[in-house]
Amino acid sequence: MGILLAGLLLFSAGCDNIFEYSPYKAGVRVPYSDLNLKALKVLEEQSREAFAPFSVGVFGDTHTYYDDFEEQVARFNKQDSLAFIAHMGDLTLSGIYREFIWYRKISSKLKHPLLTLIGNHDYLSNGEFMYEEMFGPSNFTLVYNNCLFVFMDDIIWEKNVQDPDFAWLESVLEGSEHYKYRFVLAHIPPWSAPFSKGNEYYYNMLMEKYGVDLSLHGHTHSYTYGQPYENGPPYFTSSSSKRREIFYLDVKEDGFEIRKEDI
């Protein structure tokens, strides 16, 4: 009996090296909190009331491509004029604690404010709770130099919902026509499999209805930029870190453009 008990104690002592649970199920607290909210505060303080040109760095789907992720961070840090950087979601592969921590350790080297969207992989393993404590709400907005940025959680399957929160999206776009430009950022593009045909149509209809200038996404792991629908704005998708590319959104007085840079 004593041998059996000792064996069970030895097995349980080593379990932390075998299984990894959600930080909430394991009783682990996140060492970082409200990172998006803190970045938003910095950006609100440096923003101007009137429009002035600026550039935003864009990348996403870093997953566990950590060497490539490090290279992207180093390349962004060579740019002194970026207002901020947007990560398009899927900062993890499995939504587990250590992947969130590794993301933070690498991304903390950025010298520019960073805003991080939630992706479908980040919902795995109850990762949405980790995200919310580490970054804040998964839906949020930013007004920068008289431009509106809408960061939307459009996850469907891993969130176990049928539709994205279109009511929230419409509530922030309604009455936004006074902004110089309006940009919507969401991890999944509307033509991707998680969206039903009805959701795809409705999303683009909202873009057209409220005059959104550009819809930005990740998820596909490949770079695209164009106008896939007869009506509505152009759409952009960023590639994964494995592709070793970074992107810039240059916002100018007479328009905006997307630039791609290989690393």
C-alpha cells in the first residue's frame, strides 16, 4: 500500500510537465494585464484632434514561429515613424498559458505601442479568459488623428456562436462619418469558412453602408489586397510570421496604401 501511495504521489508531482490547462482551471494568474488598454491610453494621449498623416505596422498569425516573430519585431523597431503596430490575431497555436507568455516576452521588445486582436486559435484551451485578462476586452476602438479604428472579435466556431457581434460593430460605425478614415480590423475575413454566406453578405453590407475605407484581417496565412466584392471597401489579409513579411498601412491626406516588406 505504501509503495502504491508513493507511486501516485510521484506521478501527481510530475503532472505539471505532462498536461497544461487553462490558467483559470489551474489557478494560475497572468503576470501581465490590460496591455491593449494601456496602449490605447498612450495612443489617445499622442493623437491629434485634426488629421495628420501617420503609419501603422501590421502583422499577425505569429503562432509558434518564434524565430520569425523575433525577426519581425526587429524589423519594426528599425522604423521610427510608426504610430503603433496592430497584431491581427492568432498570437498562440493552442491557446495555452506558456504561449501567451512567450508572445508577451517577444512582443515586449517592440518600441511602438502594440494592439493585439484575438484570433480563433487564442480561444482554444479556454484561452479567451487569458486574453481578456492579459489584454482587455476583445472588442475595442481607437480614434487616432481623426481616424476611427475598430478592432472586432469575429470568431465563430471556437467561440461557439453562430454570428459575429454585428450589433456591436454597427453601434460603433453608426454616426462615424465625420472621421477622415474608418478602418475595421478583425481576425477572420468574411469569405473564410467560419462565416456563413449570410454572415459574409451582412459583414460586407455593413462595410458599404457605413463607408468603411478598408477592412483588415489575418487568418489565411497569406497576403492579399484587393476588392473581392462588387460593392464595399478593399480588403487586406496579412500573412503568417512563417512567410517572413511585415506590412505597413500608410494613412495620408489624399488616401492610404498598404506596403509589404520582406525580411
